[in-house]
Amino acid sequence: MSDWRISEVPVPDSLDEPEAWALHGCERVSRASDRFVYGHDDTAFSARYMLVKLREQEYARRVRLVATPADVVEPGADDVVGMVSVTMPLKGNEHSAWFGVVVHPDHRAGDVGDALLEAAERVALAAGRTTLVVESEHGGEPAVGADGVLEPPTGSGRILAADPAAHLAASHGYALEQAARYSVLDLPVDPDHLARLRAEAAERAGSDYRLVSWQSRTPDEWVDALALLETRMSTDAPSGGLDMTEDPWDAERVRTYESDIVAAGHGYLLVAAEHVPSGELAAFTMVEWPLDEPEVVFQEDTLVLSEHRGRRLGMLVKADLLHRLRDVRPEARRVHTWNAEENAFMLGINVALGFRPRGVAGEWQRKVAAATASLVEPEAASV
């Protein structure tokens, strides 16, 4: 019999309600884990953020599970020792399920992660998902040629096989398909350096492109163009060996996404490059931040449409955004970003801007035969 009880996280009306204990416990575990892995908790998930995600079920079915000691009848936030998020897309990639397992550092060497991952798999298989992806986070990247290192088929990125998160995925039959470099940019960036990069990129782009920018809400005139860019993120950006198809966006999804940002207590800034002759958006970049953490900024999506590459639009929009960020978030001190290790072009832009590596994230994939998934009854997925 397992030492752990796996329970589904309730979705309370507010975080002040007693049943919000699990969400508060998830935040506690997330912060402890990030401090252990990265040395800070900038990247931890807040209870508010997780609640907003659980409420938004239109574009993905989202489930969050927590592990508590089996002998604790009425657990509280302090009893949560681990959690797993289950995300099952509903508008594209309906064959897939994505898992994020987080275990409190005090229990990383035990079987909490196994219990959580197995429970997440039952949920996904009961929903008929046949491509399962689990994510792992690591505080550093081994040197080239180091012993005991795993590399994805792309040949870019390295993860220690002995790391508990890597061992968890591999021991459950998952193969490492992609590695993403985690980098941090310390702010402020030298304004002269930034101005030089922006000017050089603008000269290369030429007069066929002009920059547009907005905060918090996309202007009506650009909402369809942004939806196209977000859709192309799923087809134009590197995905390693992951079994991914187009993830379609439309104007309604953009508005839902923006509403969720506000509900989570976040703000955002977006810079895009308009191709003047066609009137379409050719590139964009976006950052998001928690309003109550003025020093912290997260880099979100960045994309240059494949037909507009070779004109330094990636550098242009990113350098311009950092220039604007000084006025929008003057107290910001760190920008966190993740990039596919095989995306040498975008990594080169980030390095030139001043981003420095701080870790690596792994994307591990396991394929399940449709017949196997269909054998899992909903009752078997109960936790």
C-alpha cells in the first residue's frame, strides 16, 4: 500500500476558502522546489495563478493532483509533499497530455514522484491520450563529454541521467526528446549596448518593417494577426522529436488568454514588427510579469514568421521591448526565459542581449498504443 494519498485539487471560489488548502500547498511545494533547483523562487507558481489555470477549461482540460501522507485524514497546505499538473489540449494536439511533476526537496529521493506520475497517466489514458509528455527541471547543464549525460535526438542540450527528475521520467518509459536552455537576463541592460543592437537590427530590417507595441490588451486591429502568430508558434518554432501538430488560435482565444493574465494578477508588454507592404505582423515578442513582484519578468513567446526570416527581426523586436520595459517596469531586475537548445538563432540573440544560462528543462515523451489507452476506464483514473 502506498504511503501517499493522491487527490485532485479542488477549484474553490476564492483562495480564502478552506478547500483552497491544496492550492496553497502547491505554491509552498513549488517555491521550495525552485529554491532547491535554481536558488530562487522567481519562477514558482502562485496559488492564484494555478487557480486561474484550473478555471480555464475551454482550450485544455486541466487537472492538478497533490500527494499527501496516506495517514493524514484531513490534510492541510503543510501536508502537501508534491503535485502534478495534467494539461490535455482540446483545440489541437488532442492526442497529447502534458505533465509537470514537482516534489518537495525533502521527498525527492522517495516515491512521491512515481505515485504522482502514475496517477497523471491514469487521468490521461482514461481521456484517450496516446502521446504523454513529462517535463523536468534542472539547475545546471553538464559539460560536453561529461559522464552519465543524456542528450535528445537533436544533439543539443544535456541532462544528467542520475538527476531525480530525469530518473523519474526514464524509469517510467519516457525518452528525452528536447532540451530547453533556461537563461536569465539581469536588468537593467546597458542602454548604449541595447541602442546599438536595436539600431543595427533596424538597419537590416529596412523600411518595409515598422514596430508596433501594446500592453494588457491587443488592439482590435491586430487581434487576428496575433492569433496567426500564436498559431504559427506551434509549426514554426523548434519542437525536437515531440509529436506536435498545429495548435490553432483565433481572436476569441487571444481574448481569453489576456483575461487569464489579468485574473492571475499579471501584466504584459508586446512588441511586433509589421510588414508594411502587406499589413501583416511578421514577428513578435512578449513578456509577462506578476504585478506584486516588481523585480520579476518572464519572457513569453517570440517568433519570426519563416517567410520573414533573415532580416534580424528577432533582435529588433526583443531589443525594442527591453528598451520599452525600462519605462513600463522600472524596478524589474530579472528576465527569465527558456529556449529550445537546437534554436541556435534565438539563443544567439539572447546571448547578445546579455542572457546567461542558469539551467535546462527536459521534455520527455512516451507513446501509448490507442488500444492500450482505450482499456483504461474512467474509474481506473480516479485518484
